[in-house]
Amino acid sequence: MSRSLKKGPYVDEKLLKKVQKLKAGDKTVIKTWARNSTISPEMVSFSFGIHNGKKHIEVFISEDMVGHKLGEFSPTKKFVRHGGKMQKDQEKKAGQK
């Protein structure tokens, strides 16, 4: 469910202050735990280290990410694979190529 239009999008204040301190084109990674923060136009062209519960995943923000949440680009669950004989055969074929 989306946030009320009356309230506007949630953007973490500390995160915005960190972004405003940096110059445009700066390659510094901004570490954050605010996965629920919405990406605003001021964040474009900066790199963020978004915490997934275990480590920070580096994400470069582009224009088409504006309006999405930071947590969408840092998955919290790791898909290992489906098991079975067919999976092993496919991996062997891929390894031979």
C-alpha cells in the first residue's frame, strides 16, 4: 500500500543531509540502513551502500530509479538454486561451454 498523497513520499532526513554535503559526481559510497526511504531526484548519480541485513550492497542511483524505495535494489534473501538431477546436468553443460 502506498503512502498518502497528502503526506508525500518518505525520504530519510539524515540521508538527504549526507547527499547535500557531497558534490555532484563524487564517487563516495553513502552507507544507509534506511531501506524504506524513497529515492528522490537529489540522489541521482550517487552511490549508496544499502544494508540487506548482513552487508551493504553498493547501488548506483540513476534517473529511472526515482520514486522507488532503496530496499528494492538490495535483496534480503539469497536464491541458491533448485536441486535435482536436471539442475546438475544443466550446470555441467554450462561448465563445458
